Amino acid sequence: MATRKTAPPKPAPAGDDKPVTLDALSKQLTKSKARWRAGDTDVSKMEPAARLAMLGAFPSQDAEALLAAAANAPAMLAAAPGFAPAVDWRNYKGGNHITPVKNQGGCGSCVSFGTSALMEAMAHIETGRWVDLSEADSHFCSSHGANCGGWWPDQCLDQAISRGICDEAGFPYPSAFPGNNIWAGPPVCKLAPDRANRITKPTTRIALTDATQVKNHLTNVGPVTGCLDVFQDFFNYKTGVYHHVSGAKAGGHCVLVIGYSEPEQCWIIKNSWDVTWGQGGFGKVAYADMKFNGSFYPMYGATGIKLPQAGWQPLGGVITTEPAAGSNADGRIEVFARGTDNALWHIWQTSAGGSFGGWSSLGGVLTSTPAVARNADGRLEVFVRGSDGGLYHMWQTVPNGGWSRWAGLGGVITSDPVAVRNADGRIEVFARGTDGALWHIWQRGGQQGWSSWASLGVQFNGNPAAGNNKDGRIEVFLRGTNGALVHVWQTAPNGGWSSWSSLGGVITSDPSVTNNKDGRLEVFARGTDNALWHIWQTAPNNGWSGWASLGGVITTNPVAGRNADGRIEVFVRGTDNALWHIWQTAPNSGWSGWGSFGGGIGSDAAVANNKDGRFQIFVRGTDNGLWQRWQTAPSNGWN
């Protein structure tokens, strides 16, 4: 990388704010037999000044010098073709490598969005890991300064090389603006806590000065950032291969170029104007129209992505309960916890198996750890104890979608709720009542809502645990008042309940239950010696072993989950406050020794499975933030 002074950030030159009408544009497209179609987009509906404010591409001195050098270079120095007929990194070399489309809003931060998108893509191409980088950290906390003026990709990449870019959770884009509203006022810089441990850096930036170089790079390396002149008709682009038809030049804009098509003679781009523009935020631009100030300016690649050190990764927030994790219908993990305001907060993967966005509040007033379950149609539903001791719930209104308001289910409970699905998909919730006994409430099915509360009897301490037998029957486990493990179960799937029975032992924690690969239930708890003990069904749906010790010295409730290959794995905190784990060496079989994940944790772990089966674990750290680790492959290896 050449040493040079970075030009101070300047606003993009003011463009023509006279919009084109959709009707006139559509007629012009038809008349000219254009290869693209127009429509209303969120950007085209903006006030003209707001649209112009987003156009933040302003060439650097180095870019101008490279442009001049390329124009004067002898023809023999031109790059030799080494590219494929077509490339699209959404489906190339093993699958998708492009993160979801974002929205820069009314700010000229397109260069930072294009650069972050480039580094996110290259991180996945080079390492297989998804990252979600903070455009706010790149744009407002770097040499660019806390303003919405423009700059150029080489300047942005040089800053990424020297200082890195933190994760989105560390400094979410909306939080740079007053009231999390990008229209409310000038932005500010907020350095992420523990920033040095959460930054991603490229090692090298690559300037590509002609189309052949760009195609070679796209074929053999990865996406690039590029800038183009934006005309008024571009705001209305919906589908096809864009080329300028109508309207004056508005300004310059930077995008991520993710591929090209020789048959269509176009570049394929990822924009940062949300998903109403183009085809879900993506589009195609004719080769001849990918110009800035009428010329083919350099495009830029990046290689040698350095990710945050492997190990525990921060997800930010300040939480005051154990986290609870569930999986959306599309496989995206979502995590819930109580915040310092006693409301329910959540954070979720932006794509299945991928990185997380920022925290968002779901409101309410919680006095328990949340419980999450998935309805039969895939919608997540969350249950909490409210300030009046009653059970409250809220739910996704559609699978993978938004959330209802809070609704009360009555009762007065004195433990954390536990939610589990019946064999037919109906959710059933269990908790301790004011009489110290186990109570439950369940979905009636269809549009019939919920039952009344009913008691299952027996006095117990701590929180209940519930699982499903191989045939779908729910079974509930409690720590009795004498310390023994007691259980009760449905006598038929979706049906009535047995009498209580003791499984003996003396346990000093809440139990945790999961299924072996063959469907047999297995229960884990801390014993009086502070070791991990377990007991298991000797056959699916029936019979129990005696208690056996797995050793260790543990200081939290155990949490058990099942690997993609069916092997059970258990997670606990040790006396050193690190997270420890132990796992079956084969499905339905024996156990490993203990292994440490390190860290300093302040809660029970929450365990979820990614869409591909990989474990992802979440804990509250000693800083009260949410931290995560994950398997790098299904059933094997950890970050």
C-alpha cells in the first residue's frame, strides 16, 4: 500500500434534484426498448434533497492519478482475459458469499457500506465465517469524521487496513444518529466497548483500472467496490439491465460489484438502498453505464481478511438474566434476555448460520428469564413472568417476521417458565405456583387460544425442565424438596398425565434434559459433590438407569444439547468461571473428558443449533454483555 495523505472528507457534489415521474419514465423505457423496468422504490419516494444526500462518492487524489495513468498506458500493458463467461458470488465457488442488503438511509455513507460489504464477502470466501461489520464505525469514527459527506473506496479501505472495522453489534448504524433515527440529526462516533478485540481488517487493497482486470478479479478472487454516475431514473430501477434513459445526473454512488454477465454485457451489483430498490436490493448495470464522471474509474478489491481472534465473540447489549435462544423457521437463531430496563430485548442472525444484527427491545416488564418455543407453523413465541407474577407471552405474527403485543395468560408463578411442544405442535408451559407445586397451561389448538391453569401437584425447588419422549409425550423433571429428581409424564401423546415418580439421587441444581440420537431421554444435574451426574432411559419411552457421575466441579445449572450427528454435549461453568463442556464420543454412547472454552461467564449457557446443525452457545459475560462461540463445522471444532 502506498503511503500518502488522505484527503479530507468532502460532500459529494450537488446534483440535479429534478425527479422523473414513473409514468413518463415507463413510457420512455417502452419507447426506447430498454432492457430494464422501473417502479416505485423507497428511494424514489424520498424528497429530492434526501436522495441527493445519499450520493457520497468523491474521488481521491490517488484515484484521479490511477485514472490518468490508465488512460495513458500503452495498449500492450492491458490485462489479459482470464475470466469466466459469467460470475455471481451469490452462487459461486461453493454457494453464497454475500451478506444481506442494508440501508444507508439519508446519509452519504455509500462508500462505507460498499467497503463493509466487500470485507464481509471476502471474510466468508477466505475463512468460511460470516461477519456483520459496522458501517457507522467505518464512516463516523475513522479519518472521514462524523459527518455524512462522501469519500472514495481506497480511502475507506486504507482506514480499514490501519484501524479495522468493528462488528455491527459494537456500533449499530442507527445508533450513530439522535434517537436511532437517521433523519433526526448529524451523526456521532461511539467507539465500541472492547473494540480492539472485535475488529476485522483486510491486509491488502487492490486497485483495478480496467474492465478486464475487474472481471479477472471477480472470477478468481472475489467482489469489488465500484462507483458510478447516478441519474434520476436510477432511483426507480426495479429489474433488468439498467442503462441511463431519462433524467439529469444526480451525483456519484458506490456499490459492491458481486459479478458480471458477458451474455448480458452487465455488472451485477449489491446496493445499500434497502430491498425495495432493484430485485431485493440487487441489480444489473450495463457495462457502458458503470462510469463515474463519464470515465471508468478504478474499482477496488481486498484480500487477507483478518478476523477477530478465535474464541468468545461479543454481541453487545447489557442483560440481567440468562439468555434464551430459539431458531426461526428459516433457521436463523434468535436470542432473548432481560435488559437493564426490565424489558425483553432480542438479537438475531441476519441470515441462517450468519452474523447478528443489533439489539432491539420488545418491551414489557420481566421478573424471570424468558422461555422461547416454536409454534407448529414455525413462529417463535416467548414467555415471561411479569411484575404481577402472572405469565405473559408474545409471538411472531408470521414465521420469521414481526412481533405481537404482550398478552397475559394469568396465574401467579414463582419460577422461570418452561415451554415445550406437544406431539401435535401445541405449546405447553410449566412453572411453580404460589403453593410450591407444578402448574401448567397449554394451547388448545387452531384458533381456540389457551387453556386455564391446572395443577400437576408435588412440591419442588428451582425451575422445572421438560422434554419429549421419542413418541412425542412430554416428560417433566423437578428437584424435589428432598433433593431427589422426580418426574411426571403424559400417558399418551397430547394426553393426560401419570402420577409422580422419584428417580432418586440428591441434586443441587435445576435439571437439564435432552434426547439421545435414538430418542431416549437423558437428564443432567449437579450432585452434592458439585460434580455433574446423569441418568438416562434404558429404552426409548421407557425405563431408567441408575445415577452415574461425569466428574468435574461445576457452579451453574448444566445445559445439554444435541450435535448434528446426535451426540449429546453438556455445558457448565467451572470454579474458574470459564465455560466447560463434556460430550458423547459416539451417539448413544460413552463420554469424553472435560474441556474448557475459557472466558469469564456470569450465567447459565444457552444452546441453539444453526440451520446446518452446528452448535452456537451464548452466555452473559462478566461485563453483562452477551457473548457467543460456535462450532466451525457440524459436530466438530469451535471458533
